[in-house]
Amino acid sequence: MKIVFMGTPDFAVAALERLIADGHEVTGVFTQEDKPKGRHMTLTPPPVKVCAMEHGIPVVQLKTLKNGAAIPYLQEFAPDLIVVAAYGMLLRKDVLEFPKYGCINVHASLLPKYRGAAPINHCILDGCTETGVTTMQMDEGLDTGDMLVSKSIPIGEDETAGELFDRLAVLGGDVLSETLVLLEQGKLNPVKQNDADMTYAGMLSKADSPIDWNRPAGDIHNQVRGLSPWPTASTELDGKPFKIHATRKADKPTEAPAGAVPGQLTAAKDRLFVCCGDGAYLELLEVQPLGSRRMTAADYLRGHRPEAGTCFSF
């Protein structure tokens, strides 16, 4: 089958690699433009572009799909199907209707839950214990098309969005492969989404980072996990930004004072704990003070022993 692939980040690479491994003819790849990254703002190609170039597949990087911008390229690539995975642009009607079999999207959630740009992060932020990947026949809405194949996986209690991202990328390749086998056999059974069950997973920003220590420990733990590796949960210590990269739920340490308030720190040997709004505790595993590298709590405590009563501000 001749396929055009549209995707941008690491998550989409697994799907592209699976198409190639399964023997499909990927005639072209659409991805977003190179972007400046790092301290020196070096212009960097998206992961999908790197993958496509390694396989000698033509790459198209458009600023917009308006005004039929994609059509000349699609006419050249002549796909039977377009496969989309985290492309980052909504497809217009002219693109959706171009191939014989339309456009199939690989989405990292159990639709109709978590439509939108950041489903992996939001399912962890909400404390879900299960998620998955769904393929769908695309329409003009935002992740509203008929569902094709869906598979679920459990989420670990301490699993971060970054870790889950990697597992779902692999699962996405598997689900896509199964979907295309069924398509070629004429055995796909599209199922309409129930809009009443829909939830939305909007894009994240640094505005999501600040921690409110009045919240329950479980909710804060989910925030830390859901914002890792970006934009990262944060707080303030002595008036300076303080990032928290990893936590786990913990029993109240014996060293903790009676009447501890939300945000109050307790050091116990080489371990660091914080009291939360429900009186429960989190152990801080990896932290990053302003101007320092990411480090374990044990490393942090070697040079920064909090005094009694020290609290994060929020």
C-alpha cells in the first residue's frame, strides 16, 4: 500500500518505523518545520524528519495546510492512505478526502477520553490507572473520527509522562500495524465515538508547573509525574525557583514535627520529605534548585540541609 505519513515528535517515529518494517511503500513524509533548540538555539529537525531522511523518504515541511498547500505534494506522492501521528496540524477537507482510504490517525488515548494535544500528560495528571492507543478514521473535527482499533495498558503508580510516552509509542506502532492489516482485508469495523464521554487534553505550558501544597499528596504526585519531563513541576524555596522532577508517596517520617503545615520540609538522613494539604507526605526523589543540575535528594542534602520549619512557598 502506498502511504503518506504525517507526524513530528518521537512518538510518531515508532509508527513510521513500523510502516516501513511492515513493507508499506511510504512515498512521502509531512512534518513540522525545524525549530531552534537548546541554549544556543540551534535549528533542529523534528525526529520524524530525521527518521525519514535515514530511510531516503522525501520530506515536506509546510507552515500551513491552508489554500491547498499540501495538494501538489500529495499528487506527486499518490498515496492510497495517509497515516497521521502527532503531526501538530489539523488536516483540511482537501487532504482528508485525497487518498482512496482517507486518513487514519494514531492517538495516544482510549478515545473519546483525552482528545487533544497532550493526552499522555493529562491522563497521569488526572490519576488514571489505564490508558492506551486508538486508531481512528479522521474527519474535520479534533480527534472526533470513528474509532478503528484500540488497545489498553496499565499505568504504573510512579510512572512519568515521559516513561509512558515511550511505551505508548511502541504500542502505537502495534495498533497501527493491526489496523492496516484489517484495512487490507476489508475487515475494519469503525465505531462512532460517544461525545458524552469525551474529555479534552489541551496543550501544556509553564503555567501548569507551580505546585499548590494545600492539595492532597496524591494529586501533587500526579502533577509531578504528569509534567515530567516538561514543563516540570515547580515551587519556590527561599524565594527562588525550585524544580521537582520525581516523587513518591511516603509514610510520615519519624523526624517530622507535630503540626507540620503544607509545604514544610523534613530531612531524614539522606531523604527529603514534604507535608501536603491532606497531612500525607511525599518523598522528593529528584530536585533541581535554581542554577543547578537535576540531582537526587541525597545529593541535594549534602550541601543544602533545610532548617527546622523550612517550607516551600506557594
